[in-house]
Amino acid sequence: MWARSVHATRFVALENSVASTSRARAISRRTLATQVPLPSASSPSALEEDTASTPGASPDTPRTLPYLLQTSLILARAPLLTPTPTPLEQTYHDYHARLQRTLATPFPTEFYFKKGTLLERRFQAEERLREQAAFGEGFDGEEGAERLEDVPSEEDDVTLLSRENEADRKGDVTSLDRKGERSLYLLVKPKGGKDKSWTFPMWNAGLEQPLHKNVQAGVIDSFGANMNTWIVSRQPIGFVDQSDKKPSKTFFFKGRVLGGRPVLLSESSVSDLAWLTREEIAERVDPKYWKQVEELIPRV
């Protein structure tokens, strides 16, 4: 009994010794892992040391780029009129109009018009013209039917406006009313520029503000505040990287004109402007420039 208790006491003592040794090793390891000398307020940071080690560099030195950073705006005016249908589209619409008119239920004129009135006579004359337009000039309808010009009108006739605007007849490329069926894009000519120096509006950009803010400020500085524009996105739709004598990167943004019109300011660097279609742009700009921006312009 006494020998067994002695062995038990020795075993407990040995176990306590092993546990204390393991705990001491863990504490020493944790102490070595966490004992990192913290920099004092007077000691320079790693960034300051790197800056100080770099010759000619200081925290106040502005950042510079090895190229010229520019922004450009592709400002578009949406079409004002629906496009004129092509011959294939016109044939398709005519066929469906004839088919619909053939299968339609006859219009009950006796329910809507009193017999013998001027309105009934005029409706029948207009219906005869619609039948001729659908089935051809050889369709005469009822025998003895009156012609529309023979029926007096109780209201003033509606005159449709021409799809060709006054600006189209005069060739005024500075007007926003020209080419109502097409999308127009604003092009500018810099002061002292040559015939092929037409480009989209362009401005130098820095690192102080986002690029889309630079475009918004450039529109006001170049064309005044009377033109209401909308920059479609904060992200550019494309860029051009030029590695000539003066390397530059130009980022293009997409915009829409919602109202007003641009005005050439005296302090602006622009001498002339024009609203042109896609085909007209290809004729005015430099071929090299057109090759760079061709895919950024929709074919409408």
C-alpha cells in the first residue's frame, strides 16, 4: 500500500512537471511571435524612409504621367423622325395592309353617319382613295362614286410638313434640325486648324478629378452653359493610344444633347463646329483619325 502511494505521488509530480514545461515553451513562443518593436512617434515610417531614400522625391511632389492624358466626347443628337422605309419594307407593309383590308369586316357607315350628309359623302370618298391605295389604281369601287376633291370639307385640310428641313435645303451643318432621320454628332475644328483637322471635342485631363467630370467641365468651358447635355456613363466607351513624338492616351465618352445648342465662346480653342452624320464625318476628318474612331460611332 505504501509503495503504491509513493509511485502515485511520483507520477503526479512528473505529470505536473511536464505540463509546466509545455506551458513555459508555449509562452516563450508566443512572446517571441508578438514582440515586434513598434515605431515611436519620432521615428520615420517605412514610407518616409523609402521616400527619403529616393533622390529628388518628396511627399509634396505632384504625380506626373509619361504621356498626355486627354478626354473626348462623342456628343450625339438622336433622330427626330422615323426612317423612310426601304423598298423591301414598303412592299411588306403594303402586302399586310391589303391583307388586313380584305379580311376586315365592312365598316357600318349607317350607324355612324346620317344618310346623305356631307360627312358620309366625304367618308365614302376617302374610303375609295384608301381602296385604290391598297389594291391599285385600277380599283374604282362603286360606280358613280364621288371623288374627294368634289366633296366640300367642313374642316381645314391638314397639310403634312416636309421631311426635309430648311437647314437641309440651305446646307447649314451648324443646325440641330438637319437630317431628321439620322443621328448627328458634334465635330469641332480647332483655331488655326487645317481642313482635315476636324475632331470630336477634346480636352486635356489631369489627375485632380475623374475623367467624366473633366468632360462635363470642358463642355461648359467650350460651348457655354445653355446646352443641356447628358453624359451616358462614367466609364469611357473606348480610348486611343498614340505613340508619336508626343505620346498620349485619349478616352472617349458618350453623350446626348437634350436641349439648347452650343455657342462658340471667344476664350474657347474651337473656331468652328458642325453636326454631321456618320458618312459626313468620314469625309471631314483625317483618314488616320477616322480609322481610330470608326467603331465608336453607331451605323444609324
